[in-house]
Amino acid sequence: MNDELIRIKNDVESFQQKPASTAIPLYPGIELCYLTFSSDSFSVHHKAMPHIIQINYCKAGQLMWEMKNENLIYLNPGDFSLHTMKACTDSVLTFPNGIYQGLSIYIDLQEVSDYPPELLKGSNIFETILPEKFCRNDSPVFLAGNEQTESIFSAFFNQPEELKLSYQKIKTMELLLYLGKTELTSSQRLSEYKTEQIRIIREIHDQLTQHMEQRITIEELSRKYLINPTTLKNAFKSIYGTSIAAHIKEHRMEQAAKMLRESEMSIAEIAKAVGYDSQSKFSIAFKSFFNVLPREYRKFPTV
């Protein structure tokens, strides 16, 4: 790996608040780095390196990347991306949740083509598949995770110390073989959104969380904010990491728990305040979330 890439890794390591893993050589031209950020953002500045491909995987938290066209795209847990290190010469990575945990795999196409891993000799993965399928014209690609990719990436974490390097090498090979055979489809790609769309989604989020006593359908929100229902659902999930229904239910339950602890309101009044006309339906929803009925929760001592 060249000196510029080493400098970038040193910048990342000095920025991270927790001790960072040093770059782990796996094969000639292939290195692995674990990342943990506790911050709102991180700036990246380096020379254009079109011969180096970076694969990023989000394990926890969220990463927002502003594209060169000023659109925004989000990596949520399980998602991953590929890009040449020409695509990120001057970038700001934003962590909306204030935390991010994941990994990056760096592949020097020049070096690895000269000394490919034995299992990948003759596969054209480094000569054509990675640069042409995933990084054509130095454009990044952002992909939704699936069951197969999650089984690959998750094995990079929490392995016995004496087996870590073996797993890292094997799973890197498995990932490259997966990328070699997979066909890119529009359904796999994560969507990018305009700044105005993000602003609308955040307005919708604020309305829903500030007026939890109301039950507003997606169709009603779509008409009010002039946004396509499918775009609304997909963009909301990208930004907040879960569906509208699941996200608002979590807010409702957290608010109900707060009211149970801090107010003298009846359970029926609390149910109505968080959008439930039926106390029994509220109690069922509360128990499914906290594993305890509201009246029992109220008896718990407050800390």
C-alpha cells in the first residue's frame, strides 16, 4: 500500500476516540481496518487514487455521504459500499447518530493483480469485475445488505483471538467471490435523495413525533407534503433506519413510559395521549415493547 493510504489510516486512527485497530494486512494489496467513531462527522482529504478500491460495511450507527451532485445517501447497519479512492478525495462523512462502527477493506488493484491470492488467480475479479462492475467511471455504489452479505460481514467480528486472522482472510475471499458472481440490480442499490427531500422527511418526522395523539396515514402525509408514498417510506427508512410505523411506535412507547414514571395521569389518559383510543390495545403494544404491562411498569422504582 502507498504512503498516501497509510497517512489516511493514521488520520482515522488519531481521530477515533476509542483505540483504533491498525491496518491488518491480509494478502498482498489487500488490507482490513476496523472503524469506530464517536463524533458527528469526519473530513477526508487525500490525493486521487483510482487504483485503490475501498469497501465499507456499516455494523452499527449510520453514515451519511454527500455525493458530488449534492444528493445524500445513507449507510445503515448491514449496508455496504464500494468506491475507488478517487471518488472520496475531498469528502465529509456525517454520522447522524453520533456514532459509527464498521470496517473498511482496501484493495490496491495494481499490487493485487501482480500477486493475486491463490484462490482468485484467473478470476478477473481485480482486473475487470471490481473496477468495471462496481466502480465504473470512479462512481461509488451503495448496496443494501442481505442475508448472505450479513453472514459474511458479521464473521469479521467477535471471533476468538487465535482465529481472527483466519476468519478475516477467509471472509474477504468469500466477499470477493460473492461480488464476482452477483449481478447489480436497481433493487440492490440504495437510493440517494435531494436535500429538499431530506428536509421534507424531517418535517414529517417532527410532525409525527410532536403529535403522537394523532393517527396520520402515509397517504395523508403524501398529499400534505406532496411526496410520493413509496419515496416517503423508502426515504424515511434510509434516514431513520427503520419503517415509519416501527419508528413512531418506539417514540410512542418511550413517551408513554416517561408519562407513567413522571405523571399521575391514568393509563387510559396516557394511552390516548400517545395515539391509542383503546386502553387494552395500548397495554398489549406496551407489553410487546417492554415485556411488562403499563400498570406493572408504573410500580417500578424510578432511578
